[in-house]
Amino acid sequence: MEKKYVIGADYGTESGRVLLVDVVTGEEIVTHVTSYKHGVIDEALPNGRRLETDWALQHPRDYLEVLYQSVPEVIRLANINPKDVIGIGIDFTSSTVLPLDQNGNPLCFHSQWEDNPHSWVKLWKHHAAQKEADDFTRLAKERGEKFLSRYGGKASSEWMFPKILQILREAPGIFEETDLFMEACDWVTYRLTNNLIRSSNTSGYKAFWNKEEGYPDALFFKALDDRLENILETKMRGSVRSIGQKAGELTEEMAQRLGLLPGTTVAVGIIDAHASVPAVGAVRPGQLVMAMGTSTCHMLISDKEEVIEGICGIVEDGIIPGYYSYETGQVAVGDSFAWYVEQAVPSYVAQQAGEAGISVHQLLEERASAYKPGQSGLIALDWWNGNRSVLVDANLSGLLVGLTLATKPEEIYRTLLEATAFGTRKIIENFTEVGVKVNEIFASGGLPQRNRLLMQIYADITNREIKVADSKQTTALGAAMYAAIASGKENGGYDTIFEAAENMARVKEETYVPIPENVSIYDELYKQYLELHDYFGREKYHIMHGLKRLRSLSSEVVLQK
């Protein structure tokens, strides 16, 4: 019997990776990574034009290069016949939004628009549309819009419509020139198939779409801005298809570029973190998955829908067909650790790490492991890039309390790890307090693979056993699994995600189990975390808001000069 394979293309924040997977066993045959040449564009456009605070853009050509370089390379490295590849699945950071021309090309490809930042891809962590998100929320509340309750009562600056509204207000010429606004995830499947399909996953979580009601109605958009009245029929065209379904087939042109056969199945795309859910086998109610990387996305499968504060989205059939899937998240996790290592660690620490032949992260983890919970006398709020859940406030910022002249770098490092775990515990309790069960916790992504101390801290602070994905490319594996479903059993794939998970999903045998004496100390520290959380996040949020406003004003003055 000939082996069959599927490809998962995983688009992260800094790079894209392509994974070739055995359909029957889930064995990961080969992976190839293509770094984005332009990275995250958050200071200046490639031509040197400076960007304002909280902007985060990318170059769409980098996305195409992932396909052009990595897909042919995995075929070459695996030495397989392209006819044995039955499908391709795409996962992507979200909400990552592109304005397109009438030919489906990003406006930044055009010389007349490339100097305008609004013609570029707005990356998921572009937070400059906070005012638009606030206006969106205010209007929805005033009108009593039902859809808002499925998103924790607030719109996020990270989502599609606030970003579109920012373009409309600040660059109306770009808005008028745009034929379509698309998620980057859907744009890639569009380029592969020439079929204009939107994913139920990206639309449901990032564009307020619901399978029963569709998008918010035209009257709401008209009330938001007269120019948005017909946006759904014009710039948001495209039928919405469920994840696991077929978006189309590989075109002749793309097949030639990728070294695959024309007609190869392309699955409807999915948000990157969400793809990790079936990849660890979390396909039943009560199973929560933490996709941990630069940020953390928490996804919970449930058999019921509840109105919960600060939830980023509740979508029926959103990740696992037949169930409600909740999404929450923390905007800076790995990013906050990286900030400390790159911007604040003393030079002698980097020198000692170099002498030991290890990374600064490894050295700090090793030294921080020697400390007991509470020993540093420090506590932090994990808002280095704002708060996504449960406060949904991008204008909040990080906080570190308890510093003394005796504080060591490894103590600060451990405190930052603990802060993100406290944030996750708050998210979990946000579910359980309204009766939505969390029975099992899985961790996927790069951080659980690299940082044992971090995962033990999470087990101790949440007082729950944590299972870790066995794959180092969990999201790419999940994308490949959806490709196997889109291909169908008759073509060598599967008919349901449950069948695919039974055969292709994997977790490590070793788990992280809470240490009782650590749990009791962290319970006390968590009470202090909650006091700080509510004081700076609810009662005195204007302190952090004011500091951010002053920073923005100062930045504008510098840009004007």
C-alpha cells in the first residue's frame, strides 16, 4: 500500500514552517523553515518611513516565499513522489489583515501605495486601532447588539473590523482603493486555489461572524460609519466555509511553483494556535489547550455556550465540529521573557552564558530553578503588551513590584514566568466560576518544549497536571490534519477530526504534576496578583492609560520633528 502524505504550512510571527506528515501514523517526516525576510515591521517601512507607536506590519511577499521555498524543499528532503501528497492545510496568526486590489494582490505591491503604512499587512499584534475597537464596543453596547456577548463584551484592537475602521479613518484613499479585505490565512488559500473562500474559524473569532446569524448587520456598520454600510457585500465578499472542508484545489501555476500536482486538495485555513487543539488530541469537552509562544492562546472545548467576561470568542464548530470552542489569550508570554533577556539583563549575565556555552534563557532558567516560590519577594503583572483576557485592554502595561537593591536577574526572570502563569490561572477560573468545566490542560508550542521550569510553575500555580505536545511543530501538524479531513477517506485521508486525532495526534508520556508545598505558597501570591490585577486593570486603569497616552504624544512630537 502506497503511503499518503499531507502538508501543514504554519505561519508564525517571525517565520513560516512547512511540515510533511504521514496520514496514517501522524509521523512527522520532515520540516523546513523560511524566516520572513522583512520580519515584523514595527519601527519603519522598508523605504524608511517611520511608524507610530503600537504599529505592527508585515510584508506579504514573505508569506509567498514560505510556500515557494519550503514546500519544494520538504518534498526534496523526504524524497517522495508529489502524487502521494493528498492535501495542504494552512494555519496563520490572526487577525492579520490585508487590503487587496481587484486582482487579489496586496496594495503595498503598488508603487503608488507602498509609502502608505495602511497599504501593508496589519499583523495580529498591531494595536494602533484601539480607539476604533473602543468605538466599535461602545456602539455595539448602545445598540444592544447580541453578537458582542460572544466576545466577552469587548472588541479587540487586534481584530479585523477595528483595523479596517482605522484604515477608513486615517487613509480613506486606501479604503476606497481596496477591493477586498482578507485575513492573511484566507489570502494564502486564495492564492493557492484562486477560490475566494473565507474560513469559518478566522471569520468567527476575528470578524464577529456566526453560523446562524452571519456578520453584524448593515445598519450596525452604517451607524459606525456611513461608508461601511455596504462593506459586507463589497469589500468583505466571499463565502464562509467550515474548517475541515475543502477550500479548493491547487492551480496549475501554484502547483508548478511548489512542485506538487495540480488538483491537490487545499483545506480551509485556520488560526495558528487553534490548529494545535486536534494535534494534541483535545477534541472533547473540558479539554483546554495552551498554545505557548510569543503569546499564549487558550482554547477550551465545551458542549455549552455561556456568556463569560473577557472571552475573545465563542464559536460553534469553531475548532472542533459539534462543539463550542472558546478562545482567550495572553498577548505577551515568550515576548516578555525575550524583552527581559534582550533589553534588561546585565551584560555580565550574557558573558557568563557565553562562557558556559548556553543561551541567556538557559542560564537564567537554571539559576531561577534554585529559588522557592515567594523567595524573591517579587510579583509582576503580565501585561507587557496589554491584556487580552479577561480585561481586554491593550492600553494596560507591565508591572513589577518588590524590587530591592539585592534583586538578582534570575529572580526577575522567574517572576516574569510566574506572572504569565498567574494570568493563565485567572483565565481558567474565569471559565470555572460560571460552570464551564476545565478537566484537562495541554501545552503546545516552543516554550513547553524548551523551558521545564516554566511548565512546573504553571502546574504549581494552576494546581493542575499539564500534558505537553509531543510534536515540536504542533500547529503545522494540526493544519496537516485538517488537510487530511478535507481530502476525505476516499482519497486516503479521514472523514472527521475525531478519526484524524485518534491516529495522528500525540502527547508526551511525561507530564508536569503540581508540587503541594509550592501550590500553597502560590495560592497566597495569587491573591496578591489578583489585588494588583483589579487595582490597575479595573479601579485605577487610568494610571497605565495615562502613561501610554503620554508616550504616544511624545512619539508623535519626535515623528513631526
